Amino acid sequence: MDYTAKLDQALGNLHQEGRYRTFIDIERRNGNFPHAIWRQADGTEKDITVWCGNDYLGMGQHPVVLAAMHEAIDATGAGSGGTRNISGTTVYHKRLEAELADLHGKEAALLFTSAYIANDATLSTLPKLFPGLIIYSDALNHASMIEGVRRNGGAKRVFRHNDVEHLRELLAADDPDAPKLIAFESIYSMDGDFGPIEAICDLADEFGALTYIDEVHAVGMYGPRGAGVAERDRLMHRLDIINGTLAKAYGVMGGYIAASEKMCDAIRSYAPGFIFTTSLPPAVAAGAAASVRHLKTDQALRDAHQAQAKILKMRLKGLGLPIIDYGSHIVPVIVGDPVHTKALSDMMLDQHGIYVQPINFPTVPRGTERLRFTPSPVHGPKEIDALVHAMDALWSQCALNRAEMTA
């Protein structure tokens, strides 16, 4: 077997399809988000504006967060020293879990190293706790949820995206006595559309199913205290397990679930993805707790974020660009071809100093390749003007169609 040739073939296929992913070396500027320095391969540096980051509110540079992290690292050092079970549980981890349980109105919360691991570990462990469990999963669920459902070895049903009637059909066709769980998201990150939370909760009540919601792209940004779309819609009490991240709106790192005390205790005790993973550094936990605590009261920052998203969508619609608008903060512009999407991204960076990563298959279906913009409160009028002018010029240069595409 020529292993090198096989690797060449696999990578060559990605290049040929225009799907090969490249990283650019950037250094974000504390106190000057969303601006950064791009360190190019030839050693030169260029000032750029980041338009595809997930630090949605700029909390990665907030003084409250930085102060908490400095205090923790000065007090305890760098790492946690072990897994949560073996010396890796500190006062900072417990404080963060208490903040998260309070945020979601649940008895407990369980901290993971990322929301991906939280989804994967929890969903793959649940059938151990509920033998014969059937998981009903939205077709557009995140890869971490799909992987967790796939690995658990139990029964699964995939319902068409946001199709409550299809979900009902699947639930009705199964044994009424079998344990069931419905897994879905509040905001789907590639299109920015919302899940039908209340309708799914109604079905869960009717068929005796547990509910599992991923609020990764909503926590910190929606609801009166930033607990997500379920809080905004006053539905948190109807959800059994809530998954969230600390790496997007909260600007730090980590993921979690919030649920009943017994549910968190069972996942803590049975999930290998929790048991055998070194815990987050205390400084990271301290910064995340400070961010969660702060955003429980900073409605002005959430309002500014939504305002900037609305302005950008309005400006891009004014150019006739094919954007998808479901009313969330995510702004996808459909290009529809992987080569053109990569070329447009490259030109934005090279010619205009604007960094937006191309989104291609398998992240999105073929033919829906896109640029996905994530405006934030730190993207001001100057940054929005520069982006809109660049998109106007390059869209014409690439001879792409201008046909408004809104939800």
C-alpha cells in the first residue's frame, strides 16, 4: 500500500473540487476588535477586519473577562492539573457551573472542554442510561450532535429540517412505551433559521419524550439574561437538557449542558468524553463565569448586536445580493459554487483586507456554498461601509447573479 499516494489523492480531490480549506495566520488586537493582523507566508503583515468570527459580542476583549482570567492565573497558575475526577475540579469550575445552572433555571450544569464534546459525550451516553432509547434528530443538526447520535449504538430517526409533522409521523410509528428523546437546535448556524421549540415541546409532551436543545448560537445573545431563544420565548422549563457554548457570545472557551441534578450526575458518571478529559484551565473557567455573569445584565450589548445585524442585512439586500434572512444575527450570502466562493473570499482578503471564510460542502449542501458574515457590536459604520463596498465591487467583478434570496 502506497500510503502517501492515498493521502495525495484524498487532498487532490479537495483541491479539484475547490473545497480545500486553508488557514490564515491572524493575531487579534485586544481593545481593537474586530481588527487583526494577517501574517502572510512571505513574512509581511497586513491589517484586516475579521467578519467571520464567532466572538459575537466582542467579549473576548471585555475588561471584566480579562480581569477575571488574570486573577485566576495569578492565583492558581496555568493548567487545571488533571481530569475533573482527579484533581481537576477547582472553585472556578464550580462557580462557572453554578452560573450556568442559574442562567438556564436548571438544578445543575456540567462543564465540558467544548460544546462539540458536550453534545457528543451526552448524546452518546444517554442510551446507557435509558436502554432502548430512540433519538429523533433534526436533519440539519450540528456535526457534534450527529456524531453523538451515531456513536451511541441505539435507534435513531432523522426528521426533515424543522418539519414538525414529519417528526410526529416518526414518533407515532414507534413503540409508545420506548424511551424517546428529540434533539434539535434553537438557531441553525448556516442559514440562521430558528427551530420550532414550542411545537417540538408539545410533541414531546404528547409522546412522552425528553427534549435536548442546542443553544450554541443563541446563548448570551437572546433572552432577557442571554440564556438563549428558549428563554426569549419563555420555554426553558419545558426543555430537559440544554447545550451551550462559552466560545461564541461569551468569548472564551468550553461547552456545557444544563439539566436536572440527576441528569448531570448521570452524564458526569457515565460519559467517557467527560471522565477522561483534562478539565479547562482555571483561568478559562474564571473568564467564562465572568462573561456569563456580565451578560445576564448587559441588554444594551445584545440590542447593539441585533441592530448591527439588521443594518448589514439591509445594506446587502440593497445591493440585490442573494442573502438568507430568517431574522437572526447570522448573515449568509449564497454564492452557489465552491470555486467562486473561495475566489471571492480570497479577493476580499487580498484586495480589501476583509476576512470572511468560504463555507463549502460538507458544511452546507452542494450548490449552496456561501460567505457567512457574523456582525457584532464592534463592527461599526466604517467597517460595514467597507464590507458593503467590497462586496458590491467584487460581486460585479466575478459576474455573479444579483437575485435577492430571503426567507
